[in-house]
Amino acid sequence: MAIETSAIYAGILMLLMLVLGARVSILRRKHRVSMGSGDQPDLAKALRVFGNFTEWVPMIVVGLVLCELVGAPTVLLHLIGIAVILGRFCHVAGLRADRATTIRSLGVLLTWASALTTGGYLVYASIA
């Protein structure tokens, strides 16, 4: 069975991860910090954005691929993929402020909804 739909989103998310990782590397070089954040607020924020991405996205991508493999409707796969990408962009944009923002909350909601939908669909598909 082919997995072209989930592959699109996995690819986009990999590229986004590279951008976030490059931002960390650039800031590390700028501040001459090899471990941790060196008490640099911009580096600490970039590390947290990258860390949050790597905590959530890989499992959602695995779930997306598995959903496609068990026959989830293509429209559902696109909705999940779009939601997780929008959620990650909202999270990055929302962390620009020093406090919780509506856009950050939207990013969290979209990310959690993506995880819940993939997990829920996989449980449903395995018992149906």
C-alpha cells in the first residue's frame, strides 16, 4: 500500500525541523554556546521550540503513516497533516512573546487534536 499523502506531510515537517534546528545552530554560534542556552533568552526560546517540535511531531507523523496504511480516508489524512503543520507554525509564532498568547494556544490545540485524531483513528481501525 502506498503512503503518498502522509509522505507529503512528513516531508514538509522534516524541512520545518531542519529550519528550527538551523536556528538553534545559528544562535549557538552567535552566542558561542555549545551546550544548553548559556543564559541567552533567544537561544533558550529556540531550543524550546525545537524541543517541543521533536517531542510531538515524530509520533504524530508515525500515526499519520499508520492511519494511511490502515485505510484512513485521504481527506482525514490531509486534515491531520494540515492541522499539525498549522499547529507547529502557530506554536513558533506564539512563542515570540514572553507570555502565553492566543496563537500559541491555537498551536497547542491543533497539535493535540492531530495526536488525538491519529491515535483515536488507529484504535478505532484496529477494533472495527
